[in-house]
Amino acid sequence: MLTILVDHNIEGHAMLLWGTLTAEGWPDLMALRLVTFPHVGLPYESCAIRLVEIGLDLANYLGTGRVFIP
């Protein structure tokens, strides 16, 4: 299953996209799902704070391919 985490800033657009994908039958052809921060238990304020912490300590993250933000 392909899970797409939708950023808080584009939730409305993502729901419009999901409606179009569903109308065209894509979920029947491929296992897809869109999830939002609350769906996966990520509160907006915790993620924002973590991003600021990473930004302030950016030197420790240089060269990192991905940064997990719990």
C-alpha cells in the first residue's frame, strides 16, 4: 500500500486530489491512501517545534538523507 502523508498546509488540496483519484478509479487499481498528521498521531505543534530544533542545530544534520520528525 502506498501511503501519502499530507502536509497540514495542503490538506484541502489533497482532499480535492483524492476525490479526483477516487472518481477515476485509482484506488481500485492500486492500494493508495492519504493520511493527515492527526490520522497518524502527529500533533501540529510538536512537529513545528521539532522542525525549529532541527533548524537551530542544522550542522548536526548536514549530509543526512532524511530526518525523522516524531
